[in-house]
Amino acid sequence: MDSSPLDYVAQECMDLSEALAAANELERESLIDSHLTKVYAAGSPVKDFKKNLAHIEKLHSVEDGLVVIGVHCAKFANEKHSENILAAVERYNIKHPVVNDAESSTWDCLGIRCWPTLLILGPSNIPLFVLTGEGHREELTWFVGGALRHFGSKISKSSLPISPATHIQSTPSSVLSFPGKIALNPFYRGRADEPFLAISDTGNHRILLTDCSGGIQKIIGGNGPGFKDGRLEEASFHSPQGLCWLSPNVLVVCDTDNHAVRTVHLDENSVEILAGTGEQANYKDNASVQIRVCRRACAWERRAWGARQLLLTTVVSGKCLGMQALSSPWDILLFTTPDMDMSVRSALPLPVATPDKPENNNEATAENEKNDEKRRVLLVACAGSHQIWAIFLDTTIWWKYKTYTEGTCVCIAGSGKEAARNSMYPNTATFAQPSGLALKSGNFPELFIADSESSSIRKLSLSTGQVSAVAGGDRNPLNLFAFGIVDDVGFDAKFQHPLGLTYCESSKLLYVADTYNNKIRKVDVLSHRVTTDEGPSIYLNEPRIAIGNIHRTVTTHKTSAKTDGVQRIDNHQSMMFVNRKQSMSSCLPTELRK
């Protein structure tokens, strides 16, 4: 290699008050820990890297001769803009310098093939060691420590001659910081004390409950990142995302960076763990295990139950687990269904009542009513493991007549490989960071999935388990670079990293938060045609989620690196406007009030 890898780095540095003028500012006798990654990925690479680098930086400082530099190499066009990278650096609270390699010069120079890649450079920026993929904390700790000892006195122990940029200095926080998801309360009846919306205020590590005018009623968490149960004001979360109401007083939260699902009990002023251990799962299989279940979350109406929690365990691959580990749960919703054993029950003869045994009639009626009861299942999009999981709140006969007992947490679709393969068999299908879920109910229920890294919308049949394409992406399941903004049908339509979606039952339309295109797109679920509303009054910047209630779509979005907010787009009004050939939709901003 004739030149130093840093000679190829673009000249925009996100965490410094001045751009790096030339590579020779880094041509110093130091050990440089340089990593090439996507600064704002939806899954776990950045977070995993951040944890590993934080561990290394605790062991070895600049005074020891270690300098950490991030090199951002974009996949999506939206990721090449410095202002977006700057916002992502702030969102993930990255403190070390990050360079925007917009043209992927370093990527090409070094022959990098995947995100994330970590490169250790010795004195005079000579490459010493390369690590690809997530994890590697032990290898990184061992090699950095050994290299620092080996080079010893040859290493400079002075810091970079530049000061931190203003964006990472202490500034007053706004009400919202990079909000992730919203859940409209389906039990809302208009009473003043009822929450209308739940908002995951991701950057502030808290959940906000608001009334219909935006007034904040309750704040849950917000004491910095953490993983603590307890009273609402004492509990802590780490970058929460998906939300789901189970009852007027029970809210389920995807505690994403804690790799857990938590329950919030408003009536008892408490937060508890539903699933997850607080550590990221390191498996790639679809094993079923039992989880630690809050009995009140499974059956909150049955107050006669005495114990607070029930610990269920089972043996999986030779191991006995008390709690099921998850990987970056990103979205969650509630699905209710009768037992899926109709074909079995219909083949069985009905009990015959006799005059001397009239109780048979009562038994048959009771059995039929029991079979028709709705079972509650939480469906979870785990972006980190590229899978769809289910938490069975009731004992349920699932598709293919599998029975899952109450409290079981199991992968129901996805092999764990990152791709976009459709299949009739759910465990052989693959996803690529599924980040948003929407439900189509009815006789043939379907789960629509925003598959962000494949830039596509997929669907999972909740009757058979078949995984199918809806729109976007590519016919080649390994091509995760088929993105853009094209209104068309099926694979010919294009999205760019969608992170949220909702389904409107009355219009049979999906509303998609096409995040990196800064658009709300519509998908006809029958024809698979994608269209875009271009209302002049709508401005979105990386919309995060769209949720629906009949004709209404609500989105959270980032308006700049420092300003975040919630908008309401009322499509009931837009339907009247369409007939007059006016704007397709109107935008009603909602200011959150403390």
C-alpha cells in the first residue's frame, strides 16, 4: 500500500470544531483505532461498536497513546449528508471524531466489504489488525493492550490539536429528542385524565403520555440511560422505541438498547420486565423458551393471582434459561386470535346429548365458547436478529397446530440471516432489520413489516406463516441496495430505509414512513401499487413512524438536529380536498407542552 489509509478520508469531521485539513494532522506516532461503519444504522452495529469502544477507552486513554476515529461510509444517499450524520452522532452520543467519507474512498482503498469494520493502525498509520462484524470485545481488548505495550515509548501521548464541536457541548434539551414511535391509546374515551398518545422520546430515554392537545400528563423514565424497574419516576430505559397498549392502564415498551420488552402499569405506578435479560442475544436460531412473565401483563384483569411474577424455564439446546434474551426489539403490536385449530376441531364429532345427561349440552357449549375466545399475542420486530418474535400472553394453538403455553417467547419468522428471502416456511424466510409493524385483521390476518435494510415492505400471513413481498426491494433476496424513490408496483417501486407503517382498514391502504426519503408513501395492499402524496403543506425530515386510527395518520419526525416534534396529518380532510383537486392532505402541527 503506497499511501496511508487516512489519505483517502474525506475532509468533513463531525465531532470536531474544525474539519481535518489534511491527513498529516493524524500522521503522528500514535496507535489509531479507526472504525468504518454506518453512523446511524437502525440495528445494532453502531451501538455494539460504541459499547466495545467505550470499554477500550476506559482501559486506555489518549495519554496511553490511543486515538479513536470513526469513518462513516454511507449505504443510503440520505446518509451522505453531513447534517444528517451530525444528527446521528448526537443521537448516539458519540464523543470521538467521526469523518464523513461520503465517496467511500477509505472503503475502496482498504477493500472493506461490510459494516462495521474496525482497523487498528500503528505508528505512521501502518495497518496492524482488522476486525469485521459485531462483537470482538475480547479480541479488541487483547490486541490494543498488546500493541500499546509493544510500541511503548514510540507512541505520542498528546491529544489531537482540535477542540470538541459545539454540538457535543452541553446545551439545554428540548421537550423531545429524536422521538422513535407513537402509540395511540385505543381505549381513549375523551376523559381529561386519560392519555391520548404515548410517545417514545428515544433520545431522552423516556416515555411521554400526552392528552389530545399535546399536553404532557406523565413522564416515565428519563433519568438518563439505564435498566431499572420500579416506580414510574424511578424507572429507566435505554433508547426505547415501539409501544403498544394492552389495556387502559397497561403499556408495553420496546426497551431497544436494553434488548428487553417492559410493561408500564399506570394504575400501580410501576414498570416491570416482560421479556429480555438486559443483554443482547448472541444466537441466530429460532428456539422457543419460556420468559419471566408479569402475570398482570398476561392477565391483568385476574387480580386474584397472588404472586407478582412467575418464572418459567425450559431446556433449549441443552441449556436451561430463566429468561429469553432478545436482540434490539424495535416495534411491537397486539394480535388477538382464536385458537388456530379449526380444521382439527371441525373433524371431531360433537358430543351427543342424551335425555339422562343434559349436562353434555352445557359442556359442549362451554367448550365451544372457550375455543372461540381471543388469545393475546404480542408480535415483536427484533431488528438486531432480523426476526419476528411472539410473546404469548395466553396459551394458544398457533399455525401448524403448535401449542404455546402462556408466557412463551418464540421466534415465529426469520432464520436470523440478514437478507430479504420470501418463503412459505417462516423459519427459512429472512429479514433485514425489520423496524416497523402493522396489522391487517379479518378472516385472513396479515402482519405488514417495514424491512428497513432491504428498503421493502413485506408481509407475514398470521394464518399460515408464509412470508411474501409487497413492494420495494429486489427479487434477488441478497440485494440490499435496491433503494430509491419510485412510485410503481411491487418490486418496481422503491423506498429508502422505511422505519414505520400503519394499515387503514377502510381504504385498504398502508401508510409508510419512508424515512430516508422524508416522505409518507401509500401502498394499496391489493394491487401492491405505491404512490406518494406531495402536499405542499407537508414537510418531514426522516419520519420515524406512522400510526393510524381509521382515516388518521400520525407521524413523529425529526425537523433538524435540535428540533423534534409530532405532526398530525388528517386524511379525512384530504378526501374532501381531492374532489376539489386541491392539496392531498393538510398538516396540523402539535406543539408538546410541559
